[in-house]
Amino acid sequence: MLVAPSILSADFGILKQEIEAICDAGCDLVHVDVMDGHFVPNMTIGPVVVSSVAKASTKPLDVHLMVEDNNFFIDLFAPLKPEYISFHLESEKHPHRVIQKLKSLGIKPAMVLNPHSDPSSLEYLIEDLDMVLLMSVNPGFGGQKFIPSVIEKAKKLKDIINRKNPNCLIEVDGGVNDKNIQQLKDAGVDVVVAGSYVYGADDYKKAIKSLQI
């Protein structure tokens, strides 16, 4: 299991140290939540701050866009060369066009599904994706309670991936901890986003290690 701590739960007063700490603690990716205050009822960070995150990080960036205008934000963040940029199916009229744009920029495209969205909606997009992010909370705020139905959803998605694109990863974001990590792994999940679980721990390395099963 790959672990991508979400900096949404970090102490932004010492953000550089917080990024360095999770990288030193053995995380696999650094998850960056970008919110515009329109698609979700919260606002977070822009490219100026994320540029500093990229400089401080020794691990690849995993940028999650929770925005209405995906193309605008991709143009802002693409120069930082994140490993992944994920965007919500629910926010995009022309998802295939956005996927091809990301590929042309040398960025791995990932699609995000909100808790209510069915994995079958990706049936005709999955072949072009490097990852699918399943939200196990409603997007917008950290520290929310895990929605258990994502387990069955991940299994359904895994079936589609096995048929269409076995190299596509499944990522889950929201309420992940050491209590549900085994269920997620058994359901076929490859990557977990953990914000409050990691940053709320006394020992980041121990918290990350407990998820890397």
C-alpha cells in the first residue's frame, strides 16, 4: 500500500518542516488538496504555496483538484510537474479532453469520484487513466468520518480495471486509518490518502508504516 499524507492537515505555520517530516518518515507521495470555494465549500492553496511544497518535498506530488474550472487550474499547476493531477468527473463536461491534456503535459491523469458516483461511469475512460481516486468522505474538509460503502465501490472499480486497464491504480481519500486499512487493501486499493491520521500522530513514521501493509 502506498501512502500519500494530505498536507491539508499539516501545520501551515511550519509547512516546510511538515513536508520534510513526512518525506523523512517514509511516505510515498505528498497529497495536495486544491479547493476553489465553488466546487466545494472551502478554499485551500494556490501554485505559489505548492511551489514551495514541491521544493521541500523529496517525494512526488499528488495534486487533487476540487474545482469547477479544471483547465484553468491545470495550467497553474502543470509547471510544478506533479506526478498526478486528479480531477472530479462531476466537475467536467469533457473529461476525455482534460485527460489528454494532462498526458500531453507529461502528468499522469487521475479521475476522482465523489461518494455518490458509480464506478461504472468510468467504463469508457478507464483505459486512459493512471489512477482513480475514490472519495470516502464528502470533499471539502479534512478529518471526516470514513464512509464504509467505499469498500464495495472499490471492489466494483477493481473489476472494471482488471478488464480494461490493469495498470490503473485505485486511491482512497478520507477517514483512512489503521482500523480500515486491511479492508481497503483486500478490496484492491493501491494508494491511501491520510491527513489527520498521519499529521495527528505523535510519530509520523509509525503512523505511515501502519498503513504500508
